[in-house]
Amino acid sequence: MTAREPDYRRTDPKGFIVRAAMMLAQLVIPLGVAAMTIFDDGDFSGKMAVAAPIIAAIILFNLVVAYLQWTKLTYTVGATDIRVESGVLSRAARSVPFERIQDVSLEQKLLPRLFGLVEVKFETGAGGKDDLSLTYLSESEGERLRELVRNRREGLDEASEPDAGRAPEQADTIFAMGPKRVFTFGLFEFSLAVVAVIGGLAQQFEFLLPFDLWNVDEWEQRLAGPGQWLAGIGPLAQVAGIVIAAAMLALLGTATGLVRTTLREWDFRLERTAKGLRRRRGLLTRTDLVMPLHRVQALRLNTGFVRRLFGWHSLKIISLASDSGGANHDAVPFGQMEEIQPVVGVTGFELPPAQTGWQRAMPEYRIDKAVLAMLVLIPVTAVVAVVGSAWFWLLPAAGLVFTLAEQFWRWKHDYRALGERQVYSRHGWFSPSLAIGSRVKLQSVDIRQGPLARLRGYASLHFGLAGGRLRIHGMPIAEARRWRDEISRSISSADFSELLETKGAPAT
């Protein structure tokens, strides 16, 4: 019986147009700067006659390069791996076995979406250059390829592979955010990132300005005329001006948070499917991600100082696959506890019961952390008090006071607990965070002690997670050993490789 010939496929033909447009978009700023420099001294018509053919040649060159790249890009889905070959002048072949693929996600930026195209991303769990992507496929082909790779990765036979005539997969929406919820979420996402961006752009293009942007004396001179009246109307008006400036800054930060949240979370939907939890979100860039339930290793429940007063929390899933470069998947970015609890149940986990036996870290651990900080900050304070200005010593002194208060506060509000099936770690009061780890799906548990910890009798437990980290500090060494032995027995009680192939909800 002869082996089946490889099925070499090309990406969607419209993809080279999208690629060429994106390549041109990257040249907009350099071409704009060049145009301002060329046409700065007039003679527009004469120079335009020279510049127009150059611009046309650049556009044509981009189209030719994009077309050649499209013709030389092929992919093949084999019985054990997916293979991608690319390159015009130098050829490159990339083969990724199915067992290394943690997940397959679809992403649509604005321009590809207008053409009905998607980018298919194969996540290997290592991130960076070890991940693989195909740009661009049609939406139907991207969905077909995702299901095909998943089926072959899970060892299903040919008959189980998706086909164009199959009915769409049934899905139950378990969490969604409409425009009102997204807008409310944005109000809590205060950000001044736009200020940093504007400052960076101003620094890069300050040569186009008629004066030095960062010269304070020039600003004072320019404001001396039209702004002189403000300096003469008294300190009360000046304070009012400062308040107005702060309010404008707060308004800018709020608007930035709203825009960023809307772009990222628009039409957020979390659905339960036969393959796991399917999450779709995004306004300009639309992402479609499926989180297999049997790959969920831990959960992380977070909130903030202000948002917790209104009952808002977020739920992240720590999985074997990554989420846009991060270790955690956003399952519920902004929801009430009664909305989060059903999602937690779907993953096979459970929130800490009321009778959970919470324990704090040993006082010795926090005392030692404070003492080590004092050994650094007290000499610094003394040196600054001697050689610095009269009040500069207050800065390291304030840092010392803050460190002492922080260690006491963390000792009072950081807890740990070991349940029959899960490990709990709770941190903070201003921005509380709760981590829930599965005793079965933890990959390792290590006891770590430094010289001071050995002397004082405490240790730290480090739990191995493929998609994140979970650590508990300041445990009595005897308790740390007991936890390690019990969790190790839980880990060894199940074959992790078989657990990953389970099609039902995970045992936690």
C-alpha cells in the first residue's frame, strides 16, 4: 500500500493583497517625514513629478514582493505533524509535531477581517519563535484547519475530521459582555499610556518643531506674553489651574482606559463547547481561542481596591497554552461573583469552602524580610542625612517605614490552605488575589530554603505549572514537607499524559 502523497496547500490568494497593504502601512511615517523634508522649500509641482514615479515604484515593489511570498508559502497537514515551507530567496521548512501543539487560535485584525481572512496561530507552549502561524486563510478554512489539527493531536481517526458540510458545533454562552459592561469596565481601567506615547513621539520628531520641546526656559518665554495674566491673578487662581490640569490628566487617563478596553474586550463571549471554553473578543483585532478543559491547571481570581467595593472581579485560567504571550487566559475579565462561580464550576474547580483552614506565614519570615530591608535602608538614610540636603534623608527613611508596614500588612493578609483536591493561596487586601491550583495537575512541588530560612526554620514551596507559577512562602519546614508529600501522592495518583487526553471535565 503506497503512502499518501502530501497535500500541499497555499494560503488564501487575497492574503498577498493584505500583506502588501500592511507593508505599505509601515512605510507611511518614513514617507511622510521624507515628504515634509523634500517639499519644505517649495517647488511642489516640480518635485512631485520626481516623487510620483518613486512612490508608484514602491507600491509596485511591495505588491510583487507580497505576491512572491504568497506563491512560495505552502503548508501540509500530515498524519503526525504540520509542515510550513516559505521563503523567496532562501527557503525555510518548519515542521511541528501535533503533540507539541498546545492550542490553535484564530486572530483577525481589521484589514484581514474586511477580506474575510484569519491568521491561524499554533501555540507550542514555548512562545516566541517556537510558535507557528499561517497568514492568511479564509474563515472557513481556518476553522477547518483548527479542528483538523486538534483531532489529529488527540488521536481521532479520519472519520472524525471536520468537513464543510458538517453542522456547526453547539455552544452554550456562559459569560458575555455587552457595550454597557465594556464601558463600565473601561472606567476602571485608568491608564496614562497615551501620555507616554505622545512624549515618545514628540522626542522622536522634535526636530520638526520650531523650538526645543524640553527646554523649560523657552516655555517660560513663550508663556510670558499670553500667559503672563495667569501669573498675576494670585495663588488661588494658580491652584485652580493646577486642579484643572490634574482633572484634564484624569480625563485623559479615563478616556485612554475606555479606548483600550473597548478595542480589546468588545463583544466578549465565553462559550462552552465540546472542545472546551471558546473565547471571542476584540473590535479591530478579533481573536477566537479555545481553552481545552483538560489542560486547565489553575485559576486566578483578582480584583482591585476600587472595583472590589462595587463587587467586580476577574477570573484567569492558567493553562498549558499561552494567551498572546502571557501565561493566563482571560475567562471573565470583569464580572460579579455570581457570574464567575458558574465558570469556575465548568472548569472542574471550586472556590474555597467556608470551613477552609487558612494559615498565615511564620512571623519569622516577615521579620527577616523587614530586617534585611533595614540593613540596606538605614545606612543609606544615614549617608544621605550627612552628605545630602537637609530633607533628602526623609526619602530613604520613608522607604524604610513603608517596608516595615508592608511586611506587617502582608503577614496579616496573606494566607494559604490545602484542600482535599486543591491548593489555595490568597494575597493582599488592597488588590486581593486568590490562586487555586489542582493537586492532580501540578507538575512538581519543591521545597526551597536559603541559609537564613534554614536557620530560622521556615521554607518556601514552589509548584510547577506549565502556564504560570504558584509559590507559597514562610511555611514551617515540617508543614512544607507534609504538603510536599501529600501533593506528590496526588500528582502520582494520575497519569498526567492520560489526563490530558481526557475528553470530559478535568479532575481537580
